[in-house]
Amino acid sequence: MEGAGESIVSHAAERRGMDSADEEPELPSAVQDLIRRLEGEGEPITGLPDLSEEEFWDFFPEIASLSTITGWRRQVRLRVLEAIGSCNTFESLKVDDICGRDISRFTESEWEVVFRGFKSSTVLGSICLQNLKWSSDAEVESLCSQIGRILNSSSVQELEIFNTNLSARCWLHLASGLRGNSDSKLQSLKLVSNAVKHVADIINSATRLETLSLAGTEDVEDVEEEDVGILSKALIQSSSLKELYLEQVDWGAALLLNALARDDGNRSIERLWLSNMDRLGSCFRELLTSNRSLKGVTLNYLRMSPEEWRQLGEVIRDNATATTINVSLWLDQDDTYKHESIEGLAYAASSEAKDPTLELSQEFSHESELMFSLNLLGRVLRGEIKSLKSFRIWDFRTQPYQDRTEGILSMNGQTGETSVLKRLELVIGSKDVWKRVWKDLLLCLRGNTSLTHLDLHLRELDEEEFRDLMGLLQVNLTLQEIDVSGTPWATDGKEGLIQEALKQNQKRAVYMIIEYSQEFRQTGTPKRPYVTDDVNSLYKISASLHVGTTVRLHLMCESTTGVHTVKDQEGLKIRVDRYNKKWIRKTIEIFYKVLYYAAKAALGKTLGLGQAIPDFADLKSDILKLDDISRSDRSAILKGRESMELKEAWLRIQQTLAPINYSKIFKLYQVKYVRVELGGHAWVCEECMTKGFRTGILSRN
């Protein structure tokens, strides 16, 4: 077996190694197929083959039978291993796959043959050590030493170690492959282990590490406080980490407070996932208040008291800067403890002034929990709860329910315009329940002006329900995406009809907002204002507008051939004060609102907005993120109703511009089109005015 350095055996060598036959036995078809694929024939192999399967037993038996591998079988065994070591298509290295979880199936020299090609691989993406066992520490330490060398020289980006209790020396071997190697590509480290102290060595050595996932195990002794301190220090010193996952660890609170909440804590981590843990309630206030770098926090199946959930809601409402707080909970039957927790969190996090950041997922398989979830959804859609931007209801039960669900989803006379929910996902297994809830849900959505995404995962939907949904889309222009991939509609052609209806609605929304803004104009006043800073850069909606700031109010040329900015327009300088701040901000919102809907419907070019804004292409990606510039204005626009805020902004603009010489400040001239359908009176630039007179579309009277 020590012939690890030998080349693939030749035909003659195979003949010499035969035990007693005049001719070599024919290789089993499974072995032949494997060798051909490893040598580049047929479909490429991207992962290690499972040599512990029955068709390979003659050559790769369990460790107790290794002594029987001699002669021709030994040569075949070596040929397979060398073919693996020479194969350059492996994208993943899962050690348990090739050895049936027992690394003692191969000698140290055989492992060297297997790993030979991995050390210089440019396609290897991941390494996984999972559920491994061995006969001696020397075996696993040698294996980890070779894995360390692969980490040092290959393209591997992800290392996973699950349920494999490695020694301190093994961890040192793995870390040594990264230490001092600035070219290491390792970006993700996922561990199920309590070897916290040794994990720190890898973190310190992996200079490009972006994702760290740590999960505890029940069969390993508790982690020492000193070890948590070592790990905390490694996290603080890492500037590349972006995501941290913690699952089922008793020391989670200590790590979060030491590594993330302190003034000198890690500020590169933007995403935090915490799962199946307890004793965390006391740390959230300090963590979410002091660490302003966290953008997303996911809390899965945490065990906290109702009071701790309520306090978390208050932190989300008052202090947290994270834009997304995702909470998933499993509800047991008649789980009033969880009911109180969810309601406390949702109501405490509600705010009239702050956009919602909470994403809630409820999973259950009992009738009482369905009733609670639907009741909660009703309160969210009525706007009584203003903290949820996403709500998922996942009902695992498939049997009919006894309780009546009719009417539990009701608007109680509300219009739905005060709701803030953005995304709703329904996973309901019982057809009986769905039939009773469907029509009530659509009635709730008819007047809703916040929900943009609806995900449906339902086993049975019929023609009547499809007609109901299409009827909703006739009156609801807010919905932008409806995912029916989990329904029969995904395969019977109805999905395409739904998507086409959504596209048409986006175009309708654009034209409605343009027409709506016209209601607040007066014939004698220019119609297209926008705001820049003092050096004429477009004032972004995300920028702060402080009292004392100098801005410039600009007006666009309103030519019927396309609205556009006016070259060298000076604009009107305005110093922001507490009296004009509100309408200036509203003017900025109005302008961005037009850009937003135009971009969503890809109508920027049709409406002349591409020409209107020189850097429209650069702005477009940001504009599409503005899902909620102003809920009250958006409601008015989509419903064709008045918005007092918009009306006030237009009146203030008119008052400000009343004494202004438009031709001097804005280089605009009032003209009259020959035909009313071309726009009636308008304010245009000198170039467009000259062209208009020349082509006869403007009247000289």
C-alpha cells in the first residue's frame, strides 16, 4: 500500500500482479465507468465518489478486511486513487463521501495520493469534514495536516466541519495552512463544535473570511469563559467578517456583548443570525443600541419571555438602526405564552414615524395557532400593527379544521391605507382552510396601498380563485410581484397571465402619478421643479435637510418633445429654515416619486425622464429601492384622491416663484401650443421655444 508515488499501473504491471489467472479479470462496470469519468471521459465529476458502496467492496472494504487487498485488487485500488488524485474537475471535497466516514479505510500514503490534485486546484470551492471517525489520533492529525496544505495553495473558499471532534493539534494544522498566506481564498467557515479557542486561530489566519457560522453540540463539555474571550478578541480584530451565525450555543450572550456591543467591538459585521438559543433577552438592548453597523438581524426559535420580546420591540422602535429584524417562531397548540410574546413584540415595535423593519414568520400545525395567525394578519392589514414589513404564515397541517375561519380576516370598516406590510407569504396545506380564507383576504387587499409582494404556496387553486385574483389586480395597483411557483398556476399557464397583469399595472401607476401631479399646478406656474445642493448636484432623497442648508430650486423645460433640464440654469437659491423645510422636502419627494414609478415600469425614456436627468442611469438602482417614499401620498396617487401634503407643497412653490423673473433665473419662457392636446400653456427653454415657432406647434398670440 505504500506505493503512493507510483504512476497509474500499466497493462503489464497489472498482469504481473495477478494472483493465479493467466488473464487479468475484467473490471466491474462500476469501476470502469468511474475511472473513465475520472480520466476525463463522459460527464465531469465534481465531487468525490463514494467508494464505500457495495460495487467497490472488492477493492475498498472496511478496515478489518484491508489485509485481503493484494495483487491485482491492490493495483486496481491504486489506479482508482491515482485517477482521483489526477482529476482536475472536483469542485467540492467531502472527505466522508470517499471513505464512508471512516478515514482509517485509507493509509496515510493513500490519502496523499487522493489529495495530490486538490493542492493546486483552481476550481475547488469547498471542503467538508463531517461525521468522521478514526482509529488513532495520528491518522486524523495527518489528514488535517494535508487539508491545511490544500487550504494554503488551492482556490477553496468554504470550510465546513460538522460533528467531528478534532484535537488541538488538528486545529493548529488547519490554521497553519492559512497563517501568513495573503493569497488564501477562504471566505466562509462553518463549524459544529465547541472548540471555540481553536476557531480563533483560523479566524486570525483567514484574512478574507467574510462568513463565520458556529453551532454548539450537546455531547461536548461546556466552553470556558476564557475561551469565549479569546474568540471575542479574534472577532474584534477581524475586519473582513460580514456575517456571523450562532446556533445552540450557551455562550452567545457573552460573545455578543464582548465582541459586538463594546465601543471597541467589531464594526465590519453587518448580518447576524441567532438560532435555537436562550438567555439572550438581556443583551439585545445594548447590542442594537451600541452597534450601528448591523443591517440585518435574524432571530430563529429563540427562547425568551414575553417581557423580553416586548423590550426587544421597544429597542427596534426607538434605537435599532438595522433595516431588517427577522423573527421566526414555532407555535405549539394553544401556545398563549408565544401569543403574548408575538403581540408584545409587534405592538412595541410599531411606530408612526419609523419605517417598519420587522419580518415575522410563524410556523405551526394546530388549529388554534392558525386562528391566532389570521387574527394577527387582520390587525396588520388594518394598520393596527405598524411594525411588520413582512409576514409569513406556515401551516403544516393538511387536515380540515373544525373552527370557522370566515370573517376572521376583516377590515372592520378600515380601508387598508394605513397598513405598512410589504410582503405576505402564505403556506397553507389544508384546502378546506384556504377556501374559507381566500375571498376574505382579497377583500382586505382591495384597498391596501402597502403590500407589494404576495407569495402563495397552496396545493390546490381552481379557476374561480384565479378570476378572483385577476379581479383584485383591476383595482389594486400596489402589488408588484406575486409568486405562485408553489401552486398549480405555475404549470397551467396562469402564472404568465398574472405577471402580464402586474406589468400593465405598473404602467398604469406611472401615468396616474404624472396626471395626479398636474392637479396641483396652475397654468401660470412652471410644472417640473427639482432641488439641488448649492453646487447644482441633485439633492438625494436620503440626504439630510438641515436648517441653514443652502439649496437651489430648479425648473425643467416642459417641451412636448420631452421634459429636460435646462443647460446652465442658475436656479433659485433658498436657505432652508423651519418654515420652508417641509415643502422643500416634499418637492424632493415629488420629483423622486416620478422617477421611481417611471423606473419601475421602464418608462423613463417614454416620459423623457432619461433626458431630464443626466445621471438617470446611475440613479435608477437607488430609485428602485424607494419602496415607500410617502405612504399617504402614494395612497392618494394610486386612488386618484387628494393629498394635502402635496397640495401644500405645490402652493408653497407657487408662492415662492410668484415674484421671480423666470427667464432670468430659470431661462424659461411661457408659450402656448397651437393644439390643446399638446399641453396648452407651458414653460420651455429658448431652444425648444425657437424650434416650436419654427415647426408651427407654438402660437405667437
